[in-house]
Amino acid sequence: MSTIGQGVDRVDGRDKVTGRATYAAEHRLPGIAHAVLVTSTIASGRIVGIDAGTAERMRGVVLVMTHRNAPKLPKGGRGAVDPPAGRVLNLLQDDEVLYSNQPVALVVAETLEQARDAARAVRVHYAAHAPTMDFDRARFNAAKPEKAKQEPADSRRGDLQAGIDAAAEQIDVGYRTPMEHHNPMEPHATIAAWEGEHLTLYDSTQYVSGDARTVAKVLGLPNERVRVICPYVGGGFGCKGSTWSHVVLAAMAAKSAGRPVKLVLDRPQMFGPVGGRPETEQRLLLAASADGALTAVRHNVIAASAFQEDWLETSAIVTRMLYACGSQETTHRLARLNIGTPTFMRAPGEATGSFALECAMDELAYELKMDPIALRLRNYAETEPEKGKPFSRKELRECYRQGAERFGWTRRDPRPMAMRNGNLLVGMGMATATYPANRKDARASARILADGSAVLASGTQDLGTGTYTVMTQVAADALGLPISRVRFELGDSSLPQAPVSGGSQSVASVAPAVQQAATAARTKLVGMALADRASPLFEAAPGEVQVENGFLFLQSAPDRRDSYAAIIARHGGKPVAAESAAEPGDEKEKYALHSFGAVFAEVHVDPELGTIRVPRIVGAYDVGQLLNEKTGRSQLIGGIVWGVGMALMETTEYDMRYGRPVNNNLAEYHVPVNADIGDIDIIVLPGKDPVINALGTRGIGEIGITGVAAAIANAVYHATGKRVRELPITLDKVM
Ligand code: MOS
């Protein structure tokens, strides 16, 4: 009766479509006041004066908070910086401005309209410097960061020069990716409410417990005084993985105002103070012998970062692990600009890195006159090439094979401009997708209630991805209950702790915890029945007991059965409770854990207009056990859709003079809409990851975007003969 893997409908679907699901800004609290953030109009300089008097006298205004009257925080508000998820925040503690859209004041009023009106009346005077915005110049001063996530910024194996000297063909080319900003439908939003010295935050976050800890640390409070509640997130994608300034500012304002305060960022404020994907320049050297064996690989990355804090887009990490090649060198350097600190954005590193690497592989395949899949198979890494560890499971060959077959790769004439559909140029391109399989400690609790139903809980998050649904499935499976009789709670820092819903790790971390808690509760219940003279299962062997549909029964004698509700009723009606702490073992020591995929894209390019359409994409993936065919497919499709946006549309354009993003809205910051997306066909290979956890399941949040931009860029080359190495591939670049 297990539903694991089946396309079960979202258990929260009805609440979502009927508006009953409560997002951060929708919680109703008595006496709530509305806050509006005022952000800097310069990108570099100092605040020399603030005229808040007019705003303060306006009707309904409760508070105008600036650096002159904001509460002074311990360590100037820098008490919580804990990389990589910790952030240097802008909490009105000084007069320095380091990026456009930096918070400089917060206006609180009785109504949103009054707050907005008054926010416009706050006059901020600056001594402005010319901001550093030109990546092309800043890259000459690029500096080495200390670390790239948990990995060193630079890597080296073998003898690069010897590998280059031994090659028959080589390419040495540069790729560029632009600054991009996350634009979840639900912007960042926070309600802060104090009860004495206890703070409750209703915050849209990917990490309820981390959010609570960060705010506690910044404000100098013990952890137990801050609680974060977040039952629903309207999209995160990485920007809600860290606690940003507005969260703490809302708490400060609520304290000063003596009442709950709600702060929602407006769409333009999503461009700067809450992260983004930084611009990169990536130089790729690939050298190979005539049969396509890679003899040398060099990947040098320069990524934009901020002045107030280092954050690195780890584009070359993917190059270290994807192909077998004995001679390799990778480097990462940071070019500082007057921008808000960049951050995780769906597959940070892999999305940009796989674009460069997988385009370079295509270029090399053309140099070698080889099929792009054959080139990848020629360099297939049987073990992880950097550390020599075996992969826990790598079915990438099968991804290439099944993807190519579904796509019809053999129909491809490899010559550029060789294929047409009417007057449209047709291109077919492919690329490899990959993302690490991460897992961290997670806890969960389980209670079987008097009516025989169950409640499971873990302080994890559902970003719209299906966490509620898949955890309900896992619990129902372990408890022998239909999913309609299981409720899963999440999104509250007071629940058993779970990791950040980032790095594609929620499923791999939390599902084992839920499975263990449910199994422990079931074991307790079985023990109660076996010791109970009134039970038909009295003194049966524990190994004989099966569960199904809220009943225990004996395998050998199915008519000896006892319902959960009856067992609990005979024991005084108290819920049967259990807790779990699921921790990864030493598998990362022994194995390399990664997900893989192969992406195939077809493009149609109008030779006169340069317009590019993507009528179809096929993606074939090895992600271990998929818990839910429907939500899982949706998530992979979502990643691919974003990959189309990355390939063809997305870029944040700055006014270099003022450092201001000029397309800071959804009208001008282009993302794909329905009409831009053709047929997306997803294949997920069956089977489990035998190592990562008992369910064999890996996260799938990020792999979907990887490889897509490269597959499309390679298809554009195939269609047009134009090698566009700079994203997004807009029509001007193919003309
Ligand atoms: Mo993901 S970019 O780690 O939320």
C-alpha cells in the first residue's frame, strides 16, 4: 500500500488554491502596524543628513527609524555573521552606503498607505562617491577568497602543461554570465511581534531554526527567546536561505513601536538587499587527444562580489568532479563591486559553471569532429576524479542513452545550419546536468493519536516544492496508514530541528528522520499490543507483526488483528509518541554522492529576426528514489524553465553611474512565461541511491537548472553557427 514514488496530489494543494494557506504577510495580529523600507539611491558613499521631520508629522506615522535613532545593537549588528549562510546586515548602525537599495530607514505607520506615503517624504542626503560597478575593470583587481563553500578556492591535479603539450586539439575560450536576481512570487516578508522579551517572527524563510538563531544572535538574545513561524513559502530559490536585514529591522521596529510590525519588501527591493547570482567570467581550456580523451582542463573563474562581504559563486567546482582527466587546474577570484552581497541562487556555482563547462565540451566536440555525447562518454568518470572515491550511484550513461533516445538525437545532422523547419533554423544541443547529493542532521517527532491517525512534525520548510506531501507519504508508509490519516507539521522553529531547505538537502535529511520517528512510534504501538492480554496479538512474535490501514495483524494469521485506535483506547487514550534524530553516517568519507542528468534542447531560430524559441526539452535524471512522481517532476520542470530564462532572458542591468538596477521589476526583468515554454519531457531513472539514506532518496531542488543554459546555447550554435558565450543569448547576439 506504499505511496512512495507515486504521483500523490499535494496534501496542501486545496489550502493553497482556496487561499487558506497562510503566507508570512497574511498572519493577522491585533494592533499590527505596517512598515516600509527606505533604501539608498546611491551605491557608494555616506549619509550626511536625514530629514525625517516631515514624515514623522504625517498622519498615522508611528516611527521613522534611521541610523540616528535605531537601537544600538551588540557588535554593531555584526554579531551573527556565520558564513556561508550568515550575512553582514545593514541595520541602521552607521552612515556608510555600499550598494544601491541598501536599507537606510524604516517607516512604520497605522496603514500600509500611510507608511508608503511617509517613506517617500524621508529625505536622505548623501556624500556620494563614484561606485565601482564595472566588472570589466574590477576583474583586474580580483582577489583570492579564503574558501569556496567547504572547498578550497583553487585546485590542481597532475601536470597541466604536460597535458596541454600532449593534446591534439584544444580550445581556450571565455564565457560570461550576468548578475541575476531571484524573483519568487512571494517577496520577502516578515511580521515581528514581541511579548515581553520574547520575539515571534512570521517570516518567509528557507530555514526557520537558523533564522531564529541569527536574529537572536544579532539582537543579543538567548536562542529560546526567538521563535520563527513559516508554514508556507511562496518560492525561495536561495534568497530566503539567509536572514537578511529587513527581518532584524522589523524586530527592532516592533520593539521601538511597542506593537507588532509587518514589513514586506516591494519588488524593486528584491534587487540588492537580499542577494542574487553574481556576474561571472569563466575561462575554459580543454585539451584532448585525437580520440577525445581529455589531457588537460583549466577553469578560471572571476565572480563579482560585494564590498561589505565575500560571497563566491563556485562555478569551477563542477569541473573538478564531472570528467576523468588527470591534469587539471581550477581557480576562483572575487571582483568586488558596489552591489548587495550575492548569495545562493538555484544551483549556485553549478548553474553558471555547467554553462561554461558544457558549452566548452560542445566546442571541443566540434574541434574533434566528434559527437558531443561520444566525447562525454569518452571522458566518463567511473570514480570521482578529484579524490578517487566511488560514486554512491551514477547512472549518467543511462541518462545520456534514454535522453538521447527520447529526444531523437540520431536525427541530428551535426553540421551547423544544416537543419530547417520552414524558414526557421533548427538546432539540437545537449549538456550534462549534475548537483551534489547533500544530507545533514535532522529531527522529527511522531504521535499516533487516540483515533488512530498520526501527526508528524519537523522544523523543516516547504518552499512550494512538496515537503508536506512527501513527508506525509514517508510517514504513512512507515505507519501503515493511508495518507489521509497522517498530518505533517513543519515551518516552526519550536519543532524538532531540521536543516536549511537549501543545497537540495531537505528530502535526503528530513525524510529519514520522519521515517525513523514513525517507525519508532509504530514499534511502541506493537510492543503495547504484544504485551496486552486483551489484544488478539498478545504474545505474538514482533517480527510477525504487519501494519496496514491503521491495523496491526499477524502475517501468518491475518485475522489476528488489532486497530491502532483500540490499542490506544485500552491504554488510557494517550497518544503514542516518539522522536528521532537522523544523522548522516560516514558515507561522504567513503563515497562521492551526486545526482546526474542529461539535458537535450531543440531551438528554432528565425534567421531574419534572431528570435529564439525552445519548442522542446528532454531531461533524463538519476536522482535516486523519487518520492513523488508528480511533485518531483514539477520541480525538475521548474528548474528547466528557469534554465530557459537563464539561457535567453535573465539579466539585471545596472546604471553604471549610480549603481542602480534599472530593470528592477517583473515587467523588465524577463523570466519565461507560459508562451515561452514548449514541451518539457522528464525521465527519472528508477532505483535508489544505496548509500545516502534508508529510502535511497536524494534532493532534486537544484539539478533541474543545471546544464539547461548550455544545452540551449549549444543548440543555438548548431542552428546558427554562432557561438554565443555570453548569457543571456538575446536576439542581437545571434544576428
Ligand atoms: Mo538553494 S540556492 O541552496 O536554496
